[in-house]
Amino acid sequence: MNNVLVRSFLVVLFAVFSLQAIAADKPVFSKNGAAIRGYDTVAYFTQNKPVKGKKAFSASYMGANWHFSSAQNKQLFLADPKKYAPQYGGHCAFAIANDKLVAVDPKAFTIVNDKLYLNYSLSVRKRWVKDIPGYIADGDENWAKL
């Protein structure tokens, strides 16, 4: 009987850890092996513009390769990747708010409360900025369910 209890406990423990691992594996948008089409996610914060990264300054995070425009940006990212990684795995924030998973144009970005949000296109970004708080609330809820 003790053996059955131990095995049952181990099965439950394994199930809990498996669910946590699945929940942590959210998809990161990447194209040609590079997160956010190879753009430097740190540059959005430090230069307030999209800057193409270089393969020479790359790092792996969340199963994707991230390119940076400088060794300094790479180090900033590695020191705190959650601070610099775009919300919703770099997928379109407007689409996530509408319960869809869509690619992005790295030039269509917004930083809100020190978080990076990307959109499918500049025209979609124009729609997204009309109700950023509402779309973020919907996006957060939908992303948690993904």
C-alpha cells in the first residue's frame, strides 16, 4: 500500500511539472531562425527605433535566436531578457488581443510601461493605438490561455 501511495504521488508530481513546462513554452515569433526577424529588441528601448541585429551578436532565449546590433545590447539582454523581450513572444499585439497568432513587422512597434509591443503592420498599429489599454488587457488574457 505504501508503494501505491508513493507511485500515485510521483504521478501527480510529474503531471504538475509537465503542465508547468508546457505553460512556460510559449511560441516566440521568428523568421529564418531569428526572433522578430533579426531585429535588435534592446534597440527599441535604447534608441527608440527598430535596428537590424547582426548574427555576430546573437544569443538564444526561449528557443529562438536573438540578434543584436552590438555586444553591449547583447549583454543588456542577457542580464535581463524579460525586460527586453517583446510581449506575446513577439507576435502581433493587436492579433493576440483578437485571439489570433500573427507575425509582425518589426517597424510597427510601441513601448508601453517599459514593455515592447509589436504589430503586424503600421496600419494595424494605427488601429491598436486607438485603445492600447483595452487591447493589452485582452491580449494578456488571451496569451495566458494560449
